[in-house]
Amino acid sequence: MKSTDDRKLFGTPIGAAAVAGNIAVIPQTQATAGDGTASVALGFPPETFIARAAGGEPPRGQDMNGLLNLLSSAMQVVQAGWVGAFDAGFAQSIGGYPAGAIVAGVVPGAFWVSTAEANVSTPGATGAPWQSLFNGLATQAALTSEAQQRGSADQMLNGAITGEAAARVAAQYVPSVPGTGQTRITSLVENSDGRAVFGDGTNSPIMANLADLPMSDPTLKVQAFTAYVKFSSGTTSITFPKAFKPGTVPTVMIASTQEQSQKWSFLGILILPDGTLAVSNTGLSIYGVGWGGGSNLVDLLENNFIPVIAVGEF
């Protein structure tokens, strides 16, 4: 069988639309013996199996419709998923409910399971062999209580884990051991001006902040280096080891004079046509002349070591 097969559900019992004369209500027993009417006890009675010529009664269509209506009505109840309540009279008529039978309780949603064969006792009665269908399952109250207990246990566990972690961190800390002339730091605070203060501050234990640095602007950086260059017709270029911030012009200082073998060199930063110094964020251009005695100065051609200090932003 497949889930898509026709389940033959009875939306209406057989004969539900039959007129009164075409359908009979089937009694438990035949009201008048020998009249040919059907009953639950006899079904179609013996006289319906005897020829009319021999004094028999033919089966009635009303009884057939009635029997089919009775059976399909009972089947419809089962198909609708209904579980009936305990019925003492029914229990006596069938010799008791079998073990495993399920009946509905008085309160909607309650169900009982028979734990004995031929069970005619009332569910819920003292000693009756019935048990709740939900026996062994936790109630909502029990689940709520368990959830609360677990929540409390989780909080305790988290607290224990936090404490253990803190203890382990503390155990890993190795206190400093002051040497000769040193003092252990027992206090570290911040002044209102942003300086860090150790101890009570009486032993010059105050750390400087950016405003205390030699530069008036803490964003300025210094590059100090010596460039090895060769002059051509008295000029040359020097590239900074690291370019400054694009669009900015650093402040540059170079030695204005330099002693060389048998002569002196005079150095300066080139002046551009617009009157500004030939300095960019990447380097500068310089000129140099030499004097070796006499009255003439000549353009430098030799290789030179030029000390440079450049201050700017990165």
C-alpha cells in the first residue's frame, strides 16, 4: 500500500441520504420472531434463507441499507481518529478490554492503557489494571523544575570556571624582584594631564606624554642620514630613505660647508624659479662649489658625503 492510495474514507455513512422507507434502524435483537427483519444478533434471520413457497421471508433492502449504514458509521468514527471512553456495559458484553487497549479518560487529553486481559475494571480506580498512556513521561512542571535546576547548576559551573581561570592566571604571574637601588612598583595611576605616575610620584616616576617630546607637533618625524652623491656641473639630487606624506614639504638641513682635500666645498639647497626651495616629500636638489685657493670658485664635480636632517610628516 502507498500513502497516495485511496484510503476509502467515509465522508458520510452508507445510506445517509436514503429516505425513511428505504433504510431501517437495525436493533440488537429481532423485535418479532420470524418476520424476516434483520438484527445485530442474527443479521439476516433464518427465515430469509427459506423459499417463500415454503413459508420463508425474503431479505429486505431496508435492512441491507441499515446494516451498511451501521457498519460505515462505526468505521467513520475510527477513521476520524476518535478513541472512546471506558464503557462498563461494552466491557461486560465483550468479556473485558484486552491488554494494550486504549480508552479515553474523563478529562480531555487523558488516556488509559489496559495492563490486563479481559479487563472490566474502571480506569483510575484503586488497584485497577490500567495505567496512563503517558506513564514515565515528564510533566511540564517537572520539565520546568529541571530546567531551573540546570540553569542554577550552569551558573555555579560558570562561576567555578571563571574563578579557576582567574586562579590560573594569578598562578602564572611572577612578581618582579627589585635589584639594588630599585623599588617595587606598588601603584600605577594616571594624572589629570594624561601622564602615568608610579607610586606617589616623589621619586621622578612620572612618564612623559606626547606633548613632552622635543617636537612641538607629535606627528612630525625625523630622518637623519648621510647621502653619498656625485655632482654634475655643481648640482645633484638626494632622495630621502623614506618618502614623507604626499603633498607635504619637510624641513631639511644640510651642512653648508665641508672640508675636502686641499679645498673647501660650499653647499646649499637649490632655489626654484618661483623662489621656493627645491624640496619635495621624496627628496631635494642641492648645488655646490669648491674653493682650492686663489680667487676662483668652481662647480663641484667630485663625489661627496652630505649629512642630511629632514623633519616632516609620514
